[in-house]
Amino acid sequence: MTDHPIVDTSTAQEIARDLVVIPNQDVDLVPNIGLIGGSQAVLVIDTGLGPRNAEQVLKFATEYAAGRRLYLTTTHFHPEHAFGATAFAGEATYLVNSAQATDLSSKWESTLAMFNQLGPAVARELDGVSQPTPDIVYTDTHQIDLGGRVVQLRPTGRAHSNGDQLIVVPDVSAVFTGDLVETGQFAIFPWFPPYETDVSGVAWIKVMEQLTASNPTIVVPGHGAVGDTRLLVDVRDYLTELRDETWVRRDSALPVETIAEEVRALMIERHPDWRLPEWIDRGVGCLCSEY
């Protein structure tokens, strides 16, 4: 990893009225961070990796809110998205869905240990991190009235993780997807058996089919450039072809390693400009388990 996982709030862009994205600029382990404003409150989406990133995001959000109340939500529990949430304690109301709350509680230690092994730059940002505790936990779709603007928090069920959720801004037809969607890179499959096996390629495809059908105008992915419905189509189609190419080889009883090698070559040929092809093998492994 050559880039340090640092959120740069100076790059923030307003992509619609009172809707701001701090872009990740294709830096690994930096998410796209969102701010959605109404007349009374501002909702922050994701924190960055660890307390120092989150403190910078909180500083930016406080200045942007200009006296408005702050809320925080996270698209899912993975460290670059949620492990800075404690920096917001006492400053913002932290809301997550029940599956994500369970992930934060049950997977905190093991996930932290795994990420600490990703190199000194990552471990440095996670130094001093503490387990986030949500203020509000909900099960079904949850609505926040920010003052003249209602935002919907929609859990999807198991897909990229157990606790994925979409953040939908109906008045500008915008959706924040977290790592259900990335731009210009292969889908992230956190498939590390026997330790981490929550991701479901089959369920993920169904989520993407539903999301694509909703046809939003603005799509903010977990990582990569902001797009529109065409981005959703690209991800849906990739996941579908990954499943189909994996399963047709599974029909032939090929070893998983051989399937991964063949499918990886095919996917790179079809998507030569996409980043992070190492995730293809993980996706193949996941889909083989769901065959």
C-alpha cells in the first residue's frame, strides 16, 4: 500500500443542494464521505479510518453545519467506514441498523486485529481506536427529518456484509451505497474463510437488481468517482458475470484454484481499466461456496 489512508477534507465537493462528498481520490482504505443537510440538521455518512481521520471529518462537518444538529450513520461496519465513530460521541447522534450494530459488537476485535496487519500506515491510523457504540439502533427503514429534507436509511440484508445499508436522499434522487458499489474497481469480497464469510455474492446480486431498478440520478459509491445509474448497472452486470463464469466451471468440477485463475483472466480482459483485481479470486471463492 503506497498511499496513506488519510481523508482530505479540502477536496470536498457539493454535488447537489446541501449535499457534499469528500471524495476518496482512489486512495485505498479511504471511503467517500457524505454530508446531507437540511434546515435543522446535517447527516454525516462514514468516518474514515480511525480516530484522527474521524476528528478531521467531525471538524469539517461542524463547520459545515454552522450550528445545525449533527447525525452520523455508517454504510457498514468495516474499519474505514465506521471505526472512527467514537470521535463523534457527544457531538452527533450515531444511528445504525441492527445487523450493523451486531457486527460492530461481535466482530470488532477480530476485524481490528486483521486490519492492524495491513501495514504500519493502517496500524498508525487505528492506534487509539475504541469500539463504537450507536445511540440509535433500528431494524427496518429509518427516516431522519433534517428540516425540510427527509433522508432514508435502508438496510439491505446480507450482501457485502451483514449490515449493509443504503442512504437515500429522495428530493435529489441520490443514494450512498457504501461498498455495495465501487467505481472503476472490482467488487470487494471480504471472503476470508474460516474467519470472515459473511459476504454473499448471490444476495449481493439481488440487492443490485433492486437498486438498479430504482434508477437514482446520483450514485455515491463506497470508493471511486460519483456516478449515476450506469454505475449500478456496471456493478450488477459484473457480479452476474462473475457468478455465471464461476458456476459454469464449478459444473465441470474444476478445483477452486483453477476456476479462480481462469475467471480472473477473463474478468481482467473484460475490464482492463479496473483496479484491484486481487478481489476477483475472493469473489470466486465466495460464489463457489454458494454454488
